[in-house]
Amino acid sequence: MDTLVSAFLVGLVGVFCMLDSRLLGRLNFEQPLIGATLVGVVLGDVPTGLAVGAAVELISMGLVSVGAAVPPDMVLGGIVASAFACLTGASAETAMTIAIPVAVLGQLLGVVFRSIIVFLGHIADGAIEEGHFKRAYRMHIVWGTVLYSLMYFLPIFVAVYAGTDVVQAVVNMIPDWLTNGLNVASKILTAYGLALLLSMMINKGMTVFLILGFMLASYLGLSVIAVSIFGGILALILMGFKFAGGQLATAGAADPDYDPLEDDDE
Amino acid sequence: MATTKDVSLRKKIWQFFWRSWAIQDSWNYERQMNMGFLYGMVPTLDRCYPDESDPHQLERKKEAYRRHMAFYNCTPQTSAFVLGLSASMEESYAKDPASLDPDSINAVKTSLMGPLSGIGDSFFQGTIRVIAFGLGVQLAQQGSILGPILAMVISIIPSVLITWFAAKLGYQGGHQYLQKLQSGNMMDKVMYVCGIVGLMAVGGMIATLIGATTPATFSEGTLVIQDILDSIMPQMIPLALTGIMYWLIKRGVKTGWLLVIAIVGGIVLSALGVLA
């Protein structure tokens, strides 16, 4: 396939994934697994797309976009890595080494674009004062869409169109110690992502459930879905105990905040 | 004042539905989803103040548009509730300006933002996404296209259902329903169940997804460290790595530094033959 056409198609996959969180409330099309697989579909190499998608998804698993924090853009990284693996026949592991620098680059670009959009808000303020209501909300639905689309389309198109040979040459120069090192780094990044997720989730006295989930999977070898199902059942059982004292508390129990499941630390 | 044009309830709810999904379209560092919220209110406000040639109505319309340009940030799916509720408040304010204090509209929005994004993010990002993609990756690693498909199905169904009912409840039940949720501590129960399932799933993922091991051996290869570790507790290294990263995050180490630590640390530990 023509490189220009490939670059354009992969760019469009990027726009689709980005607009998922912009226009569809984040249905999760904007995930590395989906983006990389779709690249595999448009470039006609689904197995490679799946392999790269699974590898990048693992790294990004715990990175959640909350408030103003922008995590490294693993979706962008996954899309570009998948395109390179499909176009050059590189292995998923090699493509991964491209995904990480591209993801960091994408993070920087995201910061720039999200700052530019601040100005759209001020244009909208002005438009409302003048009574141009349509112009005000077009800043959101038209210009927001355009800017966020470009934020993904431009770097992907340029990287795929100009970069296949260049990136291939660079990849060939990468020594083994670096490839192995980045492989370990990707495992530590997964640990970081999960730790980041935990830092938002862990409340007082809830750590035991994390440990329980880990033990079920490590000693008993259960899958994540099995652990989740057991978690749901356990939560429903415990809820009966935890919230049973509701009437007592309103009747003036000594300590309405008493929680038998809570540790006393922190 | 007979200024309000009537549109079917169904149409209104679909408008809240689509527009709450589009709420992040102009997300920015300053007021975050402010323009997104305004966009969600546009059909309601335009119905309330249809006559721009009337200077009095025009002024009130400007005031309402300005009101919804305030800072806003909340999970898109649960935002449908806030959009519906705000729309019902705007409608009663437009009909009878004495019925409520317009400042209370933004006060309600602000007070709902915190709890609803807390529930929304932990449910969609912390629970649904984790389960959907934990399962999806396992299948994709075996080369099955069902992986991404299943992940999307698991993601889309709760998203559609919750957005739809949030919009309906917000617009119709609004105020009283929220009080009911809070008084019957339903909010606490939902958070409690989501917390346990999410944490256990993450625990399981630490054991199944990281997969870091040590190639180190002693006594010329007769003593394999990994075998000893496995006999004590399998997946001990991933647990330790997660613990260290968690500790660094809690110490307030900046994201940029943590990424440097992870990448440089990985290369160094691999070169030294400590981790693989």
C-alpha cells in the first residue's frame, strides 16, 4: 500500500480514537488495545495489531486521566507502534520501544493543545457579551473537535509518512541492552500505572482487599475476571454487615463513625 | 410568561444524553469542561428565551449563557444527571424568576461535581475499564480478535444505560431523588462495593499483568533466586515494584521524575542482571 495512503488511514484511526473521549463520553475506543487493533485492520495485519495493542495496553492499564493530570499518551504511542509493526514487520517488542518515546511526545503535544483551547473559552465569553450565541457554542463543538483531531492526526501522519524508513534504521541501531532494558522498564511502568490507580482508590482500611485480590491470583492462579466476581460477592456480603447498624447510629450510638472494618492507622 | 416552547420529554433526554457524551470536546486547563456544559444547556436555554428581539429576554439569555461558562468537571456519563437537573432548574427560573435564586443553579452543579465524578471515575475508569481490558488483553495475547470486541461490549453497555437513566432522573426527579440517595446512604453503598471490586481486581492485575522476574543465580547457576522467591510467594517482585512506585507517589514525587525512574531504573536493573 502507498505510504501516503497508509499514513492517512492510520491518522484517521487516531482521530477516531481521540474523538471517542471528546464526543462519545469515553466509551473506551480510546485505549491502546483498540487503537492498535484498528490500525491492524486498516493496514491488513490484524494479528500484529492485536499483539502490539495487548503489549501497550498492559503498560497503560493503570494510567487514568483524572482532572488536570495528563498521563503519557499511550494511545498515540500504541497506534504509531502498531503502524510500524504492520508496515515494517518488526516484532511487537521492537515496536514497543517506539511506542514509549512517541507517547511522551504525545503528552507534551497534549499540554500545548489543551492550553490553546483556553483561548477558545475567552472568545466564547466575548461572543456571549455581543449576543452571538451560536459563535459561542461553536467554539466547543466545532473548534474543539478540530483541534483535538489535529492533536492526533498531525503527529501520527508525519511519523508514519516520513518515518517508516527512518524509524526502521533507528530501530536497527538500537542495541540489545537497550531493548532488554526498555522491556524491563515497560514492566516497571505497568507497576507505576497500577500504583497510580491505587493512589486514587485506596481508602482507610481497604488495603486488605487489594492484598486478597493479589493472593487469589498469585497463589491460586485465578484470572482477573474471576477475582472481580469473587470481589463483587464479597462486597455484597460485607455490605450487609457494614450498613446493618444504620438505625442504631441514628438512634444515638456512641460513635456513629465506628467502622469495624477500618484500621486505626493513618 | 409563555416563552417556553414545548418539546417531547424523550427528545430532551436524548439531547442531554448526546451532549453529556460530548462534554470533553473543548477540555482545557482553565475552566475544563465549561464550554461542554454550556453546549449541553444550549437547547434548553434557547427554548426558554426564544425571542432575541426583546431586549429583556436577550439580557436574561446572555446571563444564562454566562452562568454555564463557569468551571465544570465531571465524568461525562454522570454529567447527564447534572445537565438534566440544571435544565429543569433553568426552566422553572425562566417561567418564574421568583421561583429560585439563579445562583443556586451553579451551587447545585458545583456540589454534584465532586461526588458524581468520584462515583463515575471509580466505576468507569477504575472498575469497568479495568475488568473489560484486563479480560481483553488476556484474549488478545492469545491472538483472539474477541479480546478488543469483548472489551468494547463490556465498556459500552453500562455507559449507555447509566447516561440515559442519569439524564432521565436528573431532569424528572432531580432534587428529591438526590436527597433520597443521600439519606438512604445509597451513595456510600455504591462507593463501598465499587471500592472492594476495584481494589481486588487491581490486586489480581499486579499478580497477572506485570510479570517481572529475576534472572539472578548463585553458586554457578545451581541456586536460582526466582525459584526460591516463587516457593515463598509467586509474583513477589511485581508486588514489590508496585509497592515502591506507590510509596514514591505518596511521597509526592512528580510524574515526570517517576517516568524517568521507571525507564532509567528498568535499563540499569536489566543491564545489571537483576530484573528481566
